[in-house]
Amino acid sequence: MWTITTLLALCVGAPPSRSAPGDPPSSVSLCDLLSTPQRYDNRIVATKALLQSNEHEVDVFDVDCRSTAADDLSAFIELPTSLRSTRLGERLSKILRHDRTARVEFEAAFYGSGGPYGQEKTRFRFVLHRLISVEEVPKKR
């Protein structure tokens, strides 16, 4: 039985983990996370970022560390279908539906290898676990 379970874990891939059960997720800036992805790969992290929807998915970025021709820092986040079941989820959904940008603090599984991900072929992927804060970024005039 152990062999079958081990083989399944190797084939399917282990779920994202924390340092130890019950430990809070690693809190890290998005720029640090994207510049050292191997350190946080396949882990639950807490970070702050800007979220903006495009035609196919929701981009995750920070104005202090944007992609360049030499360094691809593209990332997207998978949002649960139950997103609108919470107050913060409803707020984020409304912002994104109106083609606005949101400043969001969240906990998510981070995938820094194995890409490209999604229709936009981003280098990194997040899978949302929990929203901590959501605010709309005012449009510049």
C-alpha cells in the first residue's frame, strides 16, 4: 500500500506545503518571491500584489518588479469558483469585472517551476487559498 501511495504522490505531485503542519505561510514580497522562485516553489505563501484581469486570466504583478526582455516575471492567479461567497471575494470580483486593478493581500499556493501556465503562458502560477485584504486602485487622471 505504501508503494502505491508513494507512486501516486510522485506521479500526481505533492500538494503545496508549509514548513510544518500548522505553521503560518511564509510572508514574502512579490518581488522577492518572483526573483527567487525556487525558494518558494510548491509552497503556501502570503504576499501583496496588484491583480488585473485580462481576456483569459487574472494577472499578478508589482510595479517595482515588472517583466523585462531578459527576465520573465509573468504570473497569474487561479481564483476559486466560490470567490463571490465572501465579502472580500465579492469586492475583488466587482473590481475585476469592471476592468479595474485591485491591491490584494492573499495566501496562495505558489508554483515557480513546471510552467508555462495558462492561456497566456505565464512563468508563474498562484492558486488562491485566502484573501486577506482587497482595495481598488484609483484610476490615474
